[in-house]
Amino acid sequence: MGDGCSLNSNNNGSDNDNINKSCSINAIGGSMTKKKTKKKKSGGKRKKMTVEQILAARYVNEWVFLDSNSASTASSVDDFGVQSHTKFSDKVVFELHSHSICSDGFLSPSVLVERAHRNGVKVLALTDHDTMSGIPEALEAAHKFGIRIIPGVEISTIFSPRGESESEEPVHILAYYSSCGPTKLEELENCLANIRDGRYIRAKNIVSKLNNLKMPLKWEHVARIAGNGVAPGRLHVARAMVEAGHVENLKQAFNRYLYDGGPAYSTGNELLAEEAVELICRTGGVAALAHPWALKNPVAVIRRLKDAGLHGIEVYRSDGKLAMTWQTPMNF
């Protein structure tokens, strides 16, 4: 998995490879100055929540536990004198970035949902690379385990430079949709299908480059690892390299050959990053920038994507550590 967030709790992430980011998505709208964070002393006072945060937490709890009997019920009277019965939990954990075997994950959507449930996740966003094919299975499993699914997808894009200070680089955009899914599903799926076709082209080009580097690798080997009907990615190629004995582990495969711009790197049919953000907004989704700490020029990317309609930024790494904190309000 990828990223998630926790309301009213300290979430240190998960110890599972497929549930690997205690993730938070920060809203866009503040200065790009990086904060120097000081370690908090244990036992310190928790910052008081604002009215907006209290209302948000209440709405989230109502949504998460709408059909559940696992949380305690609290009765309250609103400003209009209407009594409501709301179910609250001490901790609501979100996982907002995850992958299944429908792209480059290691678990099926149903097993991923079960694993998320075992790790205390209440809301899971399934965000496979360039496909939403695993969402139906995830939704079915979620009913069994009593957790919420956010239908999502991680779209492969390219950031194209406009000036000498910017450089072209791959950028991944996370899209989140309501339980009803995209409002213009056909438009979104046509774009994703084109990107998936490009993933086959890219993977074959990578295999060809590796062969030219005196590392014989068969396309059938990569396709078998990816699975039937799954558009292969670099991770599948890396696994094939390990099995063929060309590298010792996945990290070595990426660090030596498959990194962005590396000896075996190749591109496919990726959308321009701004086009992906606009597509997500046009189809009723929420757009967030994935792992910005891996970008060469995050300031330029974020500034451009904000103008296109970007809603948020992923801020936690796969080990659960905070990778970047920005002062708010942001002024890009």
C-alpha cells in the first residue's frame, strides 16, 4: 500500500509491504518554504482542534461507521436543536495509496482489503497503476470486513519542461473518486487504456535495453510475473532480473538500471501531468501528487499542477516517516 492518514491519532505506518505508507494528503494552498521540524517531547499537550476540524472528524466518523455496530454511539444536539446519534471511534486510520496484483502489488484486492482490516485501517483507497479493475473485488471484500473503499487510480504522467530551469521527469498523480466512481467513466477509461498500452511498449523497450547491456532477459518472463492481462511495470522487470540472477535484489535493479533516466529506462504513452490533473477534475475526482520527495524539481511541478487544479500532496514515505512539511497557508 501507499499513503494514508489518521484522525486524532499518531499513526506510524504499517509493517506490511503492500500496506506500506501511513499516508497523509496535504491540501494545496500555502508557501513552498520547507519547515524545520523539532522533535516533540513525549507527554506534551495535543494541539486543540478547530471547529472545522471537529466537524470534519464528526462527518468522517459518521461515514466510516454508518453501517457498523463496532463503535460507541454518542447523542448530540446541533445548533438547530436536532438530536443526532453519531458513532465515534478513538482512531480512524486511512490508507490513501495502495496497489494490488492488478498492477504491481503482491496481493489480490480482496486479500489486500483483509490485510488492511487486520492492520486497523478503516478507509482504504485502492490506487493501482493506470487501472481501476480491482475496485469491484475490493468493494465486495470491504462489505465483509466492514471498512470503506475509496475508488482510486495512480496515473502515470510526464512533466514536460517550459524553461531551462525545469527538466522532464515522470510524475504520478493519484485520483480519488466517490463510491459512485468517475462521472465520465468512458473518458477516463479510454485514457487509462492508452497508458496501459504504453506500459507494454515501455516494458519491452526496457527488456531490449537490458539485453543490449549483456543481461539476457526474456519478455515472456516479465509477462509471466506481471500476470494475465496486467500491464507490466518496472517492478515486474526488476523481479525478473532478480530471478534471472542479474541483480541481487529489487533495490539494486532500480539503483543500477531502472531508475528515472537510467541505462535501461524507457517511457510509454504517459499523459502530460497537467492533463491528468484536469482529467481527474473533469471526471469528478480529487487529484493528489504522489511521492513528491522523489521528484527532481518538486517546486516547479507543484506550482504548475496547482494551476491545473491539483488538490493535495502526499507527504509520508513508505516507512511512515514524514518526508516533507510545508508552512501553511501556501502561496505558490
